[in-house]
Amino acid sequence: MDRREFLTGSMGSALLAALPADLLAQSGKPPRSEVWDTGRVRHLLPTVSDTRILIKASFAQPLSAAPTLRVGNKPVAAQMNDTRGEFWQFHAAGLEPGRRYRLLLTAKGGAALCQPWDLSTLPAPDARPDRFRVLFFTCAGGHEQLRYLPAAIRSRLLRRALSYQPHVAVANGDHIYWDLLAPRMSLSHGASPEAERLAGAFTRSALVFGDKNETVLRRVADPQVIPVYGTDFRSTPVFFLQDDHDYFDNDEATETIITFPPTWFMLQLARATQRLYYPEFLPETNRPQNLPWSSSSDRIPGLSESFGTVRYGQLAEILLYDVRRTMTLAGSSAVFIDSEVEKWLLARTASPEVTHLVHAPSNPPGWSAGKWGEWYPDVLGADNKLTTASRKLYWQDGWLKQHDRIMAALAAMKGRTPLIVSGDLHAVAIGKMLRSGALNLQSNPITTVLSGPIGTHPDFWPSAFRGVGATPPSHLDMREEIKPIEQHGFTLADFLPDRTILRFFKWDVNSQSPDAIDTLEPFHTTELGRPI
């Protein structure tokens, strides 16, 4: 193929060099790569297992006919995910574990839609790799016209993270911010005059697809996802976990409204954004296919929307679980996680198959900011400190009971260091949980990590929005190695046969220029040895 012909009309600006600090509030687009041309593709987000690949993609214009993905010599048919032909997905099964494949995306007739690229499947479950590197981050969403960190800066942070060549990435929740009903957040988000000017208003009684709601959804979500990721993750599988804002509301409870469990329309919006932009979780042998929101009739058989597994041979397994979709309001018997999901989590935690077992819930254990939908009952007191002396309205004590069952299972593991990596709280932190209620965990403390946010709004750091930063709740004894830092950042975890190495990164929007992102180094490193 003539490269000049391929690049015509598709070669964007060179790699982003710098953005002055005074441009932080202005619009920006992430640059296209100098070494890989996007062609007609706007975004590519893949996930993989040992034998499958699932890719979500969008194009600059609607395609009049279905494209084809070639994985090695295997042609893979496309499935259209919107009603115009701009969003497509590709599912390849029957692949070889631990193999690097060459991928080619073509239009009908065979013309390339973008430059070819490589993507690897994960090792087989019985493989024995010697290293596994994972990028963890959270809260990458936000519409920059509502004062969120510009997408170009978020993209730049993620590119710095990718420069460390992680094998996979875990994007833990809050990919979309457009709250519609929550009393505080909706006034500056989806129910605000500015939001309606930008995107229009949803009709909650109408379908999401095939109605004006689809147009509104695109105006809301396109700017929060597509320019942040672009095609930068084409060779790095990503595991997207949803949290409260991905259901288009903040978790809030007042005498007039309780925003969760999600209403039907909230579910449809969350499912629609997942369908369009980022992949569901592929099947995994040890995860039951009958878990809630798995094997839905409008999805590829075996896919799970809310509960996922990252299995990397016998070296590591990461359990991902959304606590919003199945939460209940049943007092002492209330749960965040459906009982069948809890059984799966406890069974995998007890299984000795893998060297490292990690929990990655969407709601973080270890700290509280006094939010309603947390594991803990603490609220903000008159002295601006967390307290349990006052009742947290509509908080359910069954949530904390489930928390302690999970913590007990983690602490009971033999030959492993219990580790939880989560997000949500807009901070970078690490600590060890020494007590959880009546559970004495000192013989095998649980290391818990806040992975760091990518795109937090300046008014929505916990200390600004809630009046208190993330703080250990009264139910726990925590030894904080890094007290929660309210700065943008991410975490890299290296899993080796005898230890885990955690590296923490942060960038201060108030004191550092965007140029500093390109040379970010870890500000803190922790090594967790395996118990003997």
C-alpha cells in the first residue's frame, strides 16, 4: 500500500509537546501518534482473555457496510452497536493463549481503515509467567466544558502510564460524569442549564437507542471517552469497571430521593455507554456464567457486564466487581454484592491456584469520605471530622457485614499478601488494615490502595465537595503508609513470583505544568513480600 495514499486526510498533529498552565481550562484534543496512523478510527479499546479478544471501536463517519477485523489469518465479523454505523465491536474466539497477533481493520472491499497493530492474548491458566505489570487508575471521566481536566491532559497522563508498558490496565469506575437526579451533583452536571445547552435533555420514558436519547448520550459521552483514550490502548487490554457516576448519578440519599439501587433508566444508560465505548468482561472458567448481568440476551454469550476476571497464568488473578448494580436496601441483610457474586469472590479468594490474588471493587475499603453509599457508617461531624455519633441517613448495616466477610476471607489466605486496589475516592493512597470491627487482622494485614484519579473536577476532591478528605473510618484500624493525596495520578503494580511491587505516581494541576507529565516518576514505591 502507498503510505501517502493511506495517510491522506488522516494524519493529525504531532505528539503533544506542552500545554501552558493557563490553557488548562480550555478545550483540547489528544494528538495522534507519530508512529501509528488512526485512519478513519476515532477510538479502539480492547480487552482479552487467554483465548479471546473483544474490541470496541468508533469511526469518524458512519460505515455503510460492516467492517472486518483480521486477527492473524482469522477474519472476525463486526457487530454494529449504535443505529448509525459509527460504533462497532469485534469478538474473536478460539485464539491461542499467550500469543501476539497482528490485527488489521478493513472496510468492505478490503481498504484499510487504520494502520495494522499488535495485540496479545493472556497466558494460559497453567502457564508460569515470571512478571505481570498492571496499570490501575480511576475517575477518568468528565466533560471539560463543565470544568473537568481537559481530555488532552488526561490522555497525556495515560500515555505516561503506558510508557511503562503495562501488560493490562484496569479502569476502575467513573468514566462518565453527568448526574441527573442526585440533589447536589445534578445541579452542576446533567440537570444544569449548561449541560442541557451542551447535550440536550434525556427523556426518561423513551428508549436510549433509536430515539433522540441516543443523540444526547453521544453528546454527553463522546467527549468524556473518545479523546481521552483515542487509539493509545490498542495494544494494551483494558478492563473497565463501572461505579455510581457511570449510572448517571452520584450515590446520595435524602428524605426526598435515594439514587441507588439504579432505576431502569439509569441501567439503560450505563449499559448503553458500555455497549458503545468500552468492552464487557470476557468469560473465564472459574467465574459462573449465571452471575447477575452476565450472558444477557443482547450481549455476546458469556460476557459479564459487572463482574470480571484478569487471570495471568498461575502468577496472578484480579477480581473486579461493581458494587452499585446489585446493591440492596434491606437493613441487616442488605448487600452491595449479590450473594452469588459473593460466593464466587470467596471461593476464588480461598482457591490456591494462583500466586497473587487481588480484589478490585468499585467501592474502596479502607477509607471513608462520609458518603452515603460507602461500606462504612461514618458521617461528617460538626468538627469537620468523621463520626458515627450521628446516623447516616438510609445507610445499611448489612453492607458492613458483607465487607467484613470479604476482609475475613482475604486475611485467611495462606502464602499470599492480601491486596485490594480500588478507586472512587479521588486520591492516591496505601495503607494496611489491621482491624475490621471484631476481626483482628494483624497476623496477615490487608494492604489496600487507592489507585489515583485521572480527571477529577477541581470542586470534587473529597475535601472540597464533602468537607473532609478520605479518612480511615472508626470500624478500622489502619496504618497509613501514604495518607490519601488529592492529586491526579495512577498506580503500577508488578507481580513477581516472590513479591509485589507497587509504584505510585501523582501530578499536581495547581503547581506542575503539563510538560511535567511526560517525565513523571514514581514518588513512592512499596514492596510486598509473600508470607513464608
